[in-house]
Amino acid sequence: MKVLITGGAGFIGSTVATACLDHGITPVLLDDLATGAAEFTEGRIFYRGDIADGPLLDRIFAEYPEIEAAVHCAALIVVPESVAEPLAYYRVNVAKTAELAGHLLRNGCEQLVFSSSAAVYAAPAGGTLVVDEEAATAPSSPYARTKLMAEQLLRDTAAATPLRVIALRYFNPIGADPQLRTGLRNPTPTHALGQLIQAHEQGRAFELTGGDWPTRDGSGIRDYVHVWDLALAHVAALRRFAQVLPAGRGGFEAVNLGTGTGTTVRELHRAFEQVVGVPVPLREGASRPGDVAGCYPSVDKARRLLGWAPGLTLADGIRDSLSRRARRLNP
């Protein structure tokens, strides 16, 4: 089986490609290398270019007509940047996704696994912090809105054409390929684990923003899922695609990917200290404008449709993040 992976040189796409190779699926990578890493394309079938380039997509399918499905990971993903440059985000994440869908259909590729995001959900109400796939959506940034818009255009396309789409809504990916073949390359990630790592390296306190949220310890809660578990979920989606969405008609399914338990910021801090073996000072600060308590997913649908469940722990994710970072900084 061959599969086209857009954004195949990025953090998620390259790890999905590695998991595919480990499970007998040959990835064909498409990436413009604007943010992807050329090192993640070495030894793999790779085309450098744009997902909206019709002639290039036609050439890929002409040269590899056995491609059965596409995994669409190509996107701009930085929330603050999306606020400052919304047009770029709508152009890349929405308009080019529409172009890609047309190119896939023209070339007879009717199976698409779409990299979506838990950022599409509204903040949970009524005392619950758990969201399932039927939960209300209310994205709070241009980035998140582009993900929901891309989902909607794919849903509408699937209703009108033979295209079938499984949209995987990621929660918070951490870690790296456990064999360290791929991983995050950003030296200054803005998520909580990235901030913890930088605080530890720089010998400064880690700031906890907000301690009076309605969670089990007052700190915000997120769901940190190991990127290798995410990659294996893509393999499961590809393997079970025909069972989830049978051929002959279009269809769309959204599926949450997370641990299903959630981790508070205080729990993340304690887990990080246990992994590194030394204390990391904690400074308590006020919540920031726009902060929310957070949420974590129900993953029942992923278990039922994909036969998937996460197998790696929070400590594994922290350890693999640190190991991959050390390899990148000290090759």
C-alpha cells in the first residue's frame, strides 16, 4: 500500500511516515519545506512542492498510480502567528485544502485522513471538562477557525462526491518517534512542556498561569498525547478506512485522538521533575486574557472505529521530547 502524505517533512507528517514504513505502508511525501525538515525526507519518496500545484499532483499520481489514500498534514499551526497573519492561514489551511481535494478527486484518490485539531471545540460548560465528537465547536483563533473551516469544506465535498474523509482531531502532541528518527525541531516551542524544558535548561522558574480553575488541583488541564500514538492512529485509520467509510459513496467522520484522561499543569510539572530528576522552581501567576480551564477528550470513538488506544505515558512523552531535543542540539 502507498499513501501520499502532505506536510510529510513536518513534525506530525514525518512521524506518520515513519510509522507507516514500520507497518508496511510506503509513504510518498509532499512538502514545500517552508517549515519541514529535509532530513526527514532522506531515503523516502519525496516531492518538493505545493499541495495546490495541480500539475505536480498529477505527476505524483502518474508516477505512483498505486497510491490508495492521502494523509493531509500540511498546514500553518502557530496560534499567535495566525492572529497576526490571518490571510496566510486562510490561504494555506483552507483555500489550498480545497485545491488539494480537487486534485485528489481528479486523480481517483477518494480516501483522505485529515489532520484536524481539538482547538475546534468550544470551552466545555456545565461543569464537565470532557468533549466528545458531538461537542459544540467554537474555535477561538484564526488557526482554529481554519481547521474547522477545512473540516466543513471536506464534509461538504464528501457529501457531494466520492471523497471519504476521516478527520483526526489531535489534542496536544508531545514526544518524538521513540527511536528518535523524527521529532520536533522548533527550539522554542510555546506549549507548556516546551516552556518547562526551556525553564529547566535556563535554570529559571516555570510560570503557572492561573491556579483557580475548576479542575482537580486548580491549574489548567490539557490532554498530552504522545506523537507516536498519534502516528499509529493514522496507520489504524488507513488500515480500517474501508470499514469506517465504505467505498461507493462519500462520507465524513471526525475522531478525537488523546489519552482520554487529561493532565493538569501541576501534574505536568511534577511528572517533568520526576523525569529530569531535579526540582524545577514553580512560580504562580495570574491567568492570561483568553485563557480557559481546558478540556480533554472522550476517545471511545477512536477505540470503536479504529481499534486504537494510546500506549505511551506522559513520562514517555517528556523523556522522548528531551532525548530528541538533545540529539538535535548536539548532533
